[in-house]
Amino acid sequence: MAKKTKTSGGTPATVALERAGAPFTVHAYEHDPAAALSYGEEAAQALGTAPERVFKTLVADVDGSLTVAVVPVAGSLDLKALASAAGGKRAAMADPAAAERTTGYVLGGISPLGQRKRLRTVVDATALDHDTVFVSAGRRGLEVELAPGDLVALTGAVTAPIARAKG
């Protein structure tokens, strides 16, 4: 995996990776605003990557604190498991405007990296099953591929089983 060099088109996520010296690869694809798929499923399909390796970044409210959950697009977030992993009792999806304002990113482009305010982060344990994973690079149509250990380290995350199979 090649280390991405600085470019004028960088996002806060790629800048954070560059500063940390973590190896990563940026993958761009043409985002279709009319796509019926979720942003993450669209990314997996556009990049020809297994949905188990593409992770979506969701922001939830755990006992009054915004918390980031990073789960595979092949599954969905288990709010009860997230609350437990974050040391809380109750979790609900955060208000979208609050998520955008706090992270500095727009929905569909929220990255767990380079957020305006660093939030408590929980990465689904299945990320560790892969050599590399994909997360949003901070913009719709832009993904960053990196080692899951680097993702966990750079976000200060804990890992826990917080995803459940869709269906």
C-alpha cells in the first residue's frame, strides 16, 4: 500500500493520516446523488471491494455524549452493543445536524479521522479480520484504505462487536 503524498485536494482525514505518517491509499469514485444504495454500499460497489471491508462512520448519542461507531456496510449498528462498549446505558442515532457540526463533515462523507472535535470512537471488532479496511476520506466519493490497527490507534478507538448482520 503506497503512502499518499500531500495534495491540494486533501481532506482533514488525509491530512491527519499524513501527519501521523500512517500508510494509506486514497480511492476516488464518482458519487451518484441519485444512487438508491447507501453511501457505504455505493462505495463498495464502485470500488469493487467486499462490503465486509468497507466501513461506515455513524454518529450516535450515548448517554448524552456523541460517540462514533465504525461498522461494516455489510451490517448495521447494534445500538445496545455500542452503548455497552462505550460504557453507557443507552444509545440512539445522533441528530444529523449535530453530527455534521461536531465532526466537520457532511453525512455520507463523515470520516472517523480528522474530525473537528475528537469523539469517543468504537470500531467493530471485525475490522481486525482484514489486512486493510476502507473508511470515508471525508467526502462523498472518496475512501481511504488503511490497516485497521492504524485506524484504531489514530482514532483512539476501542474495538468491540457492535455490528449485526442486516436482515
